[in-house]
Amino acid sequence: GSGSGLQDRVAFVQTDPGQRDASIRLADLQESDTGTYQCRVKKNTVAVHEVIVTVQEKPAAPQCWSEGELIEGGSVLLRCFSR
């Protein structure tokens, strides 16, 4: 991911990842962080694991308006749009 420097937003969950927990935390997730991440752990041998991360952004609040005359028995079109 490009975003605002992924390096600055990644940190190990444990202060010492040598204690068998190499979990990482991604801060301030952005849509541009979507991708395949590879975890490569090297102790005596090398273990590689791939994780696919998909970041989705929640839609903005919709804007709605009506088209047509508001008369009894008439037809009205309600339009809604979200960025």
C-alpha cells in the first residue's frame, strides 16, 4: 500500500516479537492498504504465510430528494445518492 507511508503505521503488537508472537498492527487503515501481505518468520527455518487484506470504506450519508408534484394520488420519484 502507498497511502501515508505504510512503514510509519505498522508496529509489532508485542514489544519483543522473539517471544513467539510476531503479530503486527496496522494503524489508520486506508483503501490503498488493500493487497496481499506476506509474513516471513525466520527462526531455524523460514515460514511464509500470505494474508489478503481488503479495506472497504463506509459510504457517505445519502442525499435524498423527491421529483414530482406532491398531490394525493399522484406519482413521486424519490432519488437518493451516496458518494
